[in-house]
Amino acid sequence: MFRQVEENPIHRLVRCNVNDENYFMEMSFIRSIQRMERLRIYRAGSDDRGMVRPAGAIGYVTIQEGNVPVYSLAKLLGRPLLKKGDKQDLSLKRIIVLGGPRDSKGEEGAAGAAVMVDRVSQVMQIREDRILALPRLLASLGVTNFSGLVKDEEAMALLLAPPELLRRITAGGPPEHQKQEPSIIRFPALPASRGDLQGKKSPKKHNIGGRLLIFTTGAERDLSLCLSISQVSEIMRPVEITPVPLAPGYLHGMILWRNKAVPIVDLGYLLGFKRSAGMRPEGGEQRLMITRGASSDSLLGFPVDPAIRAQALPIKYAPCEKPLLLNHQLVRTIVEMNEEILVMPDISKVAC
């Protein structure tokens, strides 16, 4: 009788740093790692072999196949080159020469470019179960610079996608729509959608069963938000958030929750309220509400004020007749209950 052995492939990764941010990269995409002494500056707009300096390149390194332009990984990711008050330690900086993955014969792909980072670790052996899939929300936002997340002890760091970095270098930098602060469409002040607390249209008062959680994000005025308690997986204190470079400003980042990566967004801003100042420091009064949409893997988190109420149903309510300036595309229903306006966001549309 043969014993089946569960396979858990090992990935060879290096951890590279941009300021105090950690990123991982697969060794299969790395041709070599060079010291800063190998960096050469373009003279008169070209290298020593007459090749014109590509836009955005800070210099070049010479390898066996020729000269390879070097770019700043910080600039490619839209991160600051140096934090205020910090000093550069050139002895720690490294140049990572990128190439395509090995082919069926084991030969490396041609080197297309190199990136400069602040530090590089030794090669690390990472089990596949420590590499998490990206939330679907990132793909819908056009954030394609990463291929996954790596659980680094209790925290996590983004896994870079070198082919996308090379494509970005060829295209001349980040797309304009990712550089700019996204604008949320504010719909005109029209009568709010009639509906019930299950999102179904109905002009009459109703009684239904279940429980609601009523909360605010700190940006709303004269109204509250609500969700069915079945949509809320956990309410927790703030934890460390991993930022996502080049993502829209309303995406605070991601957290590790029950072995899954959960995006954290500014829900109030998405619904049309004022932009929040971001997550308050750990130990503050805010809470994180972890919710799910139509499927179990459609998770979404957002900061809420600690004053969260539970409302048992059935209870009498009526459709809201007041005009509200909201992003109605992300609103499931709006009702009046106990002289209070309740807005139920559509988590499935936000998280997709």
C-alpha cells in the first residue's frame, strides 16, 4: 500500500526593500544581483556603446550580453525615493537584473532591464502555502504590478510581477489614471431608491426577520450605514496594513485575516462622503469591519466608528423619500427607520 505524500512546492524568493517597505521577487526572473559600484551613468545621453539612454533610466550596468538600463524600483512603484530625514546608504543598495523565466531547456530569458533597490536578502525558501492569492478587487482596479502576497512571519509583503514591471518600463511609467487621485462620481440629488432592507423594491412598509448592524465611518452626516449581520464576519481592532503602490487613494491597503488577504477601503468616500484621513494609529478608537459579498472569497474591510448597534428585526420602516447626494451605484437600498436614515451599501459591487 502506497502512502500518498502531499506536495507543497518550494519557491525561491528574495526580499527587496524600498525605504522601509518589503517586497518579494521570484528568483526565476532574476539574472543577477549587482552592487552599486557596477552602476554607470549615461554620458551625453548614451552609454559607452552608443545606445541612447531610455526614458526614466538612472544609469546602466554591463553584463555578458551587453548594457542593461537601470531604473529605480521606488519610482516604478510610485513610492518616495527617500523618506524625510533619512540618509542613503549606498553600500546596501543593489541592482537586480531582470530577465524572463527559464525555458524548457533551462535557458534564461534575455535581460530587458534592471531595478535599483535599497536592500536585498539572501535567497529564501518559501513554501507555496505561504503565498496567498491577491484579492479580486486589485485586478478590477488595474493594479497588476504584483502576482500575490507572501506571509512573512505574522505580516505579509507583496510579490512583485517582473513581467509587468518590464512592460511598465517599456510603456514609459505608470498609467496616468493610476498616478492621479481617482474621482468618485457623485450622483445628482435625486430621490433615493425605494427599497427594503433586503435590497428589493417595495413602496410599502414591511416587517422582516433577521438582525442589522448599524454603524458609521465618521464621514456621514444625518444618516447611518447598515448591513445584515450575516454579511459581517468580524469586528476587530486595527492591525498593521500593507500598502498597495499605485492603487487608488481610497484603498488603504490589505491585511492578513484568517490566512486570507483582505483589502481595506474608505467605504464612506466610495459612497460619496468626504475622504477620511486614513486609518488611525493602532490602539485608537476605530474598528475594522470585515465583510463578505456574494461569495465567501469576496472579502472587504473598512474602518468604522466603535459605536456599533445591533437592531433586531422585524421592525417597521419606510422607503426614504429625501434626496441624497450619494454614489447610488454602490447603494443597495435606503430606508427610514425610527426617524433615522439607513443606507445599506452593496458590498458585492465594492469588493468585486
